[in-house]
Amino acid sequence: DTGVSQDPRHKITKRGQNVTFRCDPISEHNRLYWYRQTLGQGPEFLTYFQNEAQLEKSRLLSDRFSAERPKGSFSTLEIQRTEQGDSAMYLCASSFSGTGFGEKLFFGSGTQLSVL
Amino acid sequence: RKEVEQDPGPFNVPEGATVAFNCTYSNSASQSFFWYRQDCRKEPKLLMSVYSSGNEDGRFTAQLNRASQYISLLIRDSKLSDSATYLCVVWGSGNTGKLIFGQGTTLQVKP
């Protein structure tokens, strides 16, 4: 399977714990995005990388959230001191961009986080 | 005001019906527009891009009105398999790489 893969598929944690999610994009894609989605809402932008550089981060993202893409391949999203409001589906997407934006995003199946 | 707004529905239509979804966006400098489809408990997938001149893909027609900042999706001859949530997506302007998703419109096609 050469699509975007995310791990784990599900994560249940207690409030206050730290969690880390991993995303492996399609290998030739240079852009990688993290989105968050709650029930009945569309995906909400969190951050994106072009190669290893984190180029944009949502103002909605608190300091408890951090993302990395150290070698321009896979990415991790860490949430520290989780809160119940962090419960959501965390979606990773990748794309290849030549000269512009708005290119086709390929999404992974997501990581469903439940904070108890 | 949300950057991308959609009527969440649900739209309940019989098989064979024609249904239209609308979407408005707030940033007049937005440059790229898309419709994504999301099945229940699945990831979003690109349905079609939206071009200024309007474009068609089989039973699906997308239109863009830049003056009114309005995007539409028309589905003709609805099939049961069209049941899903349809997400309006807008790429902003300038150097941002952020694609902004609307809330989604849920379509339920009934036999």
C-alpha cells in the first residue's frame, strides 16, 4: 500500500498524559499537512511542512501541540498534557507541489484520539 | 464569520433526483477551489477541482462565481452510492499553504 499511513488508528489516554502520532506520507510528496476533525465539522488546519520545514502553524494550535518532520519524510504530532477538548480525529495528508498550492491532498485514515 | 460556509443539511433525496450544494467563502483573494467527498468514518478524498469556467465530471458539475464568492456542486441522477458528506475546500492566497475546509454537507440518497 503506497498511500498515506497513520499510526496508531486509535488512542485512548487519560487527561494530562502526552501522546504522539506518526504519519508516513506518500514517498514522493514534498508537502505534509496535519488536520483535526470533530464530529459534524470539516477538517481544521493545524500545520503543514514543505520538506522538513514547518511553514505554517494555525493560531488555534496551543503550545501543547508540536509537530516535526525531521528528514522531510515521516512526521510526528505530539500533544502534551492532553485535555478532553483534544478528543478528535487527527488527519495527516500529503501532496506534491510544483509551483503552486491547492494541489490534490491525499489523506491517511486518521488517528482517533479519546481523552478520558 | 467562518472562512468557508456550507449548509450542513442533511439533504435527503430519492434515487434519480438532482441535488445542489452551495458554499460561500470570505477571502476574495482565494485562488483554488475544490470539492472533497468524505464517507462515514473515512478520510476525505478529492471529488473534483472547481474552475472559473465551470467543469463537469460525469453526473457532477461544479461552478464558481468569484464576484459572489460562491461555489456550487450539482449532482444529477443521484445514486445510493452518492450518500456521503461533501466538503467545500478553498486555498487562500499569498504564501499560505493552508487549505480551508467547510463544515460539509451531508447527502443521504434513499431508494
